[in-house]
Amino acid sequence: MHKIFTRSLVSSLVFLFTLTVSAVAKDVKAAFVYIGPTGDHGWTYQHDVGRKAVEAAGYKTTYVEGVPESADAERVLRQLANSGHDVIFTTSFGYMNPTNKVAKEFPNVKFEHATGYKREHPNVSTYAARFYEGRAILGTIAGSMTKSNVIGYVASFPIPEVIRGINSFTLAAQKVNPNIKTKIVWAFTWYDPGKESEAAKALIDQGADIIAQHTDSTAIVQIAEKAGVYAFGQASDMDKFAPKAVLTSVENNWGPYYVDRVKAVANGTWSQKDTWHGIGDGMVVISDLDSAIPSDLQAKVKKLQADLASGKVHAFTGPIYDQKGGLMVAEGKTADDGMLAGMMTYVKGVEGDIPK
Amino acid sequence: MIIDINFVGLIITSIMASAVPLILASCGELITERSGVLNLGVEGMMIIGAISGFALMTVTGSLFIAVVGAMIAGVLISTIFAFLTQTLITNHVATGLALTIFGIGISAMIGKNFVGIPGKEFPVLFKSLKDTIPFLSPILFGHSIVFYFAFTLPFFTNYFLKKTKLGLIVRAVGDSPESASNQGINVKLVRYSCILYGGAMCGLAGAYLSMIYTPQWIENMTGGRGWIALALVVFSTWNPIKILIGAMIFGGLTIIQFHMQAMGVRIPVQFLTALPYIVTIVVLVVISRDSRKIRLSTPSSLGKSFYKDN
């Protein structure tokens, strides 16, 4: 009798516990597809920080890292959709077509594609961050602090996202220092510490005293530290890798958006959306400013940050000219989102051609 | 534009620094191949060296232990290869490929805990002499000990193979293990030693990447340099001095193409990026076209298993 009582007590407790757990977990499963390893301390790392925020909010998550932007991506997506995930975040530009293709086959699964523009099916949303706002801040700092008036910029691939960043950076730098030159080197990789540092070294050898980067590893800031020049962290706060060199970093903060969207799936309120958030919405975060930045410049940067957040200042305010002197944005106007999204020309003051 | 002599010195220094891992791994693999063993696991052994060096440096705090540990790790992983190919007589190509896949996988697994940790500064030699002579002193002074070791290694390797008895034994084993065995040479022992030596050099090459060149750990950080090292061995026709030339050309073009971009030279970037691969192969093929010499230096039993009937 005693035994039966204990057993039933235990089993009812287990039953109760399972109920509680499932109530907390809300039964929504989110999956994340990453281009790099979660340990890149850059792009993918920050997406994974966002995923952990979803986990902390009580939802189940899984992730697949190092997925190539090829037919492999389709296979991974199909596998995830088949294995009971309700929402899948695909976190690289190159997943655009695979995401839309697989979304068609699984109308009940929600797809969220980062940095793309194709929403071919009602279950596909896109989201991106206005990193160019952060780059306007970096440009302001670089233009004010350079002594050689040569600023190096290690770029990854010639896509609008990267071109927009180069332009925003250069425009902001020119505003505070009309004599600066931005030298661009294309590394044709998102993530290869050896190559990235060779590119940075070439720029430093050619007289650049501040290096900006649009690739993901921490190699560039380390090279800058060794060479005694300044640099900016990309995607995450890279200060501890190069405490003297890193003036500030532009951090990608995906967590709030991810939690929001997964919640929407759980509540059944999810609908197709195109999100493009910047400093104002907290998707783009500027790390602490280094003490090497003089205090008046710090104040100026803080003000610019507040103005970009409130929308009082737009990073692309006319007049803006292209390299040949043609007018891109008229005086008093700002570039609209359509123009920003497809930006494939350099502004005046950037050296060289965009690789085709 | 005026080309400043110091600027050229700086470029040459960067080229040499980028050639170091290629020279180390190629010279190691060269000895392995000269003994008749084809080990395609260079990339895997390098990445194991990279994570071992970085992990040991972080845990123990000693750079010496880290560098030696990375070489031991290279030796350990190549022991697996040696055991499989020499004792169990497995196919060299398949085993080597498996070794690379294994190395990349296991390094990523160990590396999980070491991501996002900044590396330590590696001490350099002759730092005070760095600004004494224009052009020459940045090339000659202020580098890590591994750097100096790498640039003397091809000459030692050449001397070892051509002028020493041991080198002759290695070559004999690689050319005709049967005859060598009949002469009383322990073929298995020689091949084991050469494989383990190759492992140690690849481990050192990996440690150079994760501790000196870009002091950090990230997955896959060797980025295909192991495969380039392998190609250098073949295209240099198993000649250590030509490996040095090939590694310098490869490293040189990689860096010069970045400089050309930064100078705004109007050549398609994609072409510039492909240039190092094309030119290195073309140059090495051209300087090695003497077919008699190729026959002499190619280990004739490369990749063939040897077992002794008792």
C-alpha cells in the first residue's frame, strides 16, 4: 500500500513537472542557420548571443553552424523544417534564394532571413540592421583622429551592404576632415584571419593610421595594435583583443528582435515584415568610447549618436556626389531606403573601383 | 610614384612572415615524402598544432611549453597516420585525407573553449637593431625565433638529404624500399621517423599561425595553407630550396595584390586574388623542367606501401 502510494505520488509529481516545463517552453522551437562558427567573435557570434536571449526567454532553440551558401543551405533548411521547428532564422545574405525556395515547400513554418530583400512567400520575413549609422560614427572618429589623412578599410565582398558602409564612413569622415582619403582593399572573404591581417598590413604600410574593417575576425585589430595604429571592432566589442588600438566597436544586437519574433510565433501574431532597425531601435550598438578619443570629440560623437537615433540626422544627407562628380542625393534631401538597399556606387573621395 | 626603399623593406618583411607556415609544413612534408610516404594530412596536422599551441599557451601561460606542445601534438596525430599506413598497411591517400578531416573536427571541438580569448605577445629577437639600417634591418631583425628557424630550415633540409648518411638512407627508402631493406635498413623505422618529423613541423607551422601570425584561435584558421604546402612540395620537385622560392612567390603575390589594390591599380580584383596560385605553379614548373633532375629527386616509391615478407 505504502509502495503504491509513493509510486503514484512520484508519477503524479513527474507528470506535474512535465506540464510545468512544457508550459514554460511554450512549445515553439526556433532554429538558427549560421554562415560561420559561433566562435568567430564577430557576425555569427552575435547572432548566437541573440539565440541565447531567445533561449533565456523560455523557448527551445537549435542551431547549425558553418553552413555554406549553396545547395547545402537548402538541405539544412529542409531538414530543420522537417524536424518540427516553427521558425527558422537564416543569418547570411547568401541564404536568400534557399530560404525562399524552402519556404514555399513548408507554408506552416516561418522563415526569417537576415540582410536580404526577397520575400516571395507570405511566410518569409526579412530583417537587417542599419549598420551604416554605426559606420557614420566610426567615420566621424576616424576623420577627426587621423594624422596621415589616409584611412584604410578592409572590405569583404562588393555587395550593397558593404558599399553602403564604405560610403557612410567616408561621408562622415569628409564632413569633419575634407582632406582624408579612404583606401579600400577587398579581401574577398568574410572570415580568414591570415588574409585579413595581410590586407590590413598592406594598408598600414601604405600610410593608413586608422583601419576600419567589414570582415569578421579579430585579426585586423590585433595587427593595428602591433603596428601602433587605431582600429574599430566589427560586430562585437573587440576591445580586449587590442585595448590600445580599438577606439570603439559597432555591435550587432539581434536579441530583442529574435525574442520578439519568436514570441509572435508563439502567440500566433507573426506576420510578414521587412525590418530595418538602427541605433534608435537598439539593433546597432556603439561600444564604450576609448579614452584615446579626446573629450570634445567624445561629446560630438555622443551627440551624433543621439541624433542618428532620433532621426534628426541621416547618414546620407545631400548633397552627395559619386566618384565622377554626378549628383546622387540633392542638397537637403536624404537617400531613401530603396536607394540605400541597392547602393552599388562609391561616393566622391573613395579611391579605386568597385570590383565587378 | 616614388618607391621608398624602407617601404619595400616592409613589404618584403610581410611576405616573409606569411611564407613561414608554408616553409615549415612543406619542409616537413618533404622529408616524409622523400621516405616514400604521401601524407595528405598536412592541413589536419597544422590545425591540430594551432589549437594545441594556443590552448597550452592559455592554460599554462608558457610560450615554450606551447610551442613544444604543438610539435608534440603534431607528432602524436601523425603517429596515428604512421601506425595505419606502416603497420596496418592502409592506403596513404585515403588515410591522409581522413587525417585532415579528423584534425579539423577535433580542433574545432577542443577549440570551443578557447574562442574569443586574446593571444599573448610572442617575444622577438634583435628588437633593438630594428631601426639601425634602412631597408635591411626590418627584414633581418625583430622577428620570432620560429621565423629564423623557418628560413634556415630549407638549407638544413637540403644539406641533410644530400650530404649526410641519414639523408641517403631516407632517400634510399623512398626510392626502393626493397633494396634498402635488403641492405639491412629498417624501412618501417625510417618511414615512421620521417612521418613523425613531418608531423612535428606541421604542428609548429600551425602554432606559428595561432600564436605569432594572428594570435588567437578560430575554427579552420589554417584556411587551406596545408594544401598549398602540399602543392609546393610537388611543384618544387622535392627540392627544399625551391620550396623556399615557391613559398616566397606565393606569400609575395598575396601581399602585393593587397598593395596594388590599396594603390588603386586598375586590375580586376578577382584576377589579382587568383594570381598567387597561378604564378607559383607556373614559376615552379618552369624552374623545374629538367626531366633528368625531376627523375632523380622524385621518390620513386612515393605513396606505395611496403611490407617485408618474413
